[in-house]
Amino acid sequence: MKRIWLFLVFALASCAPAVTPVAAETPPLPTSTPPATLAFPSVTPPPVTPTALLPSPTATLIQCNPLVAEFCVTEGHFLFQNPILPPGNPFVEAAYRYGSTQNGLREPHHGVEFVNATGTPVHAAADGWVVFAGPDEEAVYSPWKNFYGNIVVIRHSDGFFTLYAHLSVVNVQAGRQVAAGEKIGEVGLTGSADGSHLHFEVRRGSVEDYFSTLNPELWLMPPAGEGALAISVVDESGKPRRAEITIRSDDEAYFIKTYEEKFSTMEENAGLALRANRYRIAFVYGGKIYERWAEVQSGKLTQVVIIVK
Ligand SMILES: [Zn+2]
């Protein structure tokens, strides 16, 4: 299915320099959102000037457009709290992030892993209702039977769902209401698991659609001192493109690949949670190096769009 790429523009986002030219006769700054079907401009945007935000009072409400800004820092959409609480390991396994194949070794990943010992408590990521709890003896949430083992699926408001797989113990039943943070089960290795861990998914829309997943790292509230980074690598027509990306600060480095194409969303095709800092995002595409500097702030979501040729 061909996806229409719509980049959401977040109101009141703090952002990198805007791109409105400064001139005495400059018309009011545009405040409308882009059209739903976004055609990438064939012309070079006007030059950025540091005073671009100053001349007009309407500039205080200017929206950051990641298509033209270096990056946009937004409030994000961190709807969920971490399903694993300390002393459990609340960090996502870096080798097998959402949309990854772990260098071709595994199926593209529909969720993230929290590697923890069997028996580690698992908590509801938000208030909701349990829609399924028990072994996946029918292939409902994946194309395979007994794939997730014991799972709990919770329906939240606004069409969101979370899924918790490979559990050793299930503490809730279908139809029950749960509160955010409530214990719903324990980590295990039931189903198709290569060791004890929690496989965690966020889905939106049709919960039984295996491809309705979203990158949990962009929807889970980051720990203190961390934020999240959503990257889109697209060509000039807006089609997502594959790249191996290095993300470096002065003392840290992250290596991620853009998602398999089916996983690309309207907002990004790569993303992760990481420490608040300034990062250099770089990759090679078509023999050319692309690089971008972007800031990640604690508790915020930074959006970066890089258009390749
Ligand atoms: Zn998994």
C-alpha cells in the first residue's frame, strides 16, 4: 500500500530557526498546517536568518515545520509509562529495536524487548481495558499460533493498544479494567522467545492488524534526562528511503537503521529514546554523506526530516 506522507506540525513547538525571509513588506507569517498530501517543494527554501522570528507578533505562534527546519523539538506524544519498573531493567534492547531485523538475523521487529529475568513484574503502560489475556493459541495478533506465548492486550483511549508477550504469569482477565502501573503479569519466555524478556508493542487502530504497530520508543515517556528522536529519511517525492544512521554526541554513539518500509509511518522511519544532548546524525546514501545536527531535550520529542537525492 502506498502511504501518503503527512508530516505533522506541532503547534507551539520550540524549534530550530524558521525560514521566513525578513523584509519590510513581508506578509504575515503562515500559521496554517501543510496540505494533507504534501508535495515537497522543488525550490530551495529562502535563507535562514537569526532574526526571522522577531519582526511579527504572530511569530510567537509559529509552528516548526521539520521539512524546512534543521529540527523541531515538540512535546511529543508520550502516552505510556514504562511497563518495567526498577529494579527491573527498564531499558529497551538496543540490538533489536522496532523495525529492525538485527542485521538480517530475525523477522522485522513489531515491538521492543526489555530483557529481564523470568518473574520480573510487568505493569500496565496506561489506564485501559484488557481485551485479551492468556496463551495465543489462535493466530489473532500475529500470523502464527503460539508466537507471543502468554500475552496481555490492553485497549486504551483514542484507539491505542499495548501488547505484552512471552509472559510466565498472567494476573488479569479479558474484560477487566486496569490502571496505569498496575501489575498485569510477569516476564517469561513462553511462545517464540529466545530467552526471558518482555516483548512490548504499541498498536493503533485495528489491534488484530499485525502491521498496526508504532515504535514504542517514541510513545513511552522517556526516563528523566532522556528524550526521543524521530527521523525521516525520504526522497524528494516523500518516499521513505533506507539508511544506516549513526547518531553521535561528544560522548555517546547510537547506530540505527531505518525501518523496513512497511513499518514507516507518516511521522518517521527511524526513532529511538536517548540522552538529552546535541547530536550529529549522519549516513551515506547514494554515495553521498548526509549530516544534520539536532538537539534532544529531556522529556521532548525531536523531529528531523532529511531529504535525499
Ligand atoms: Zn520482541
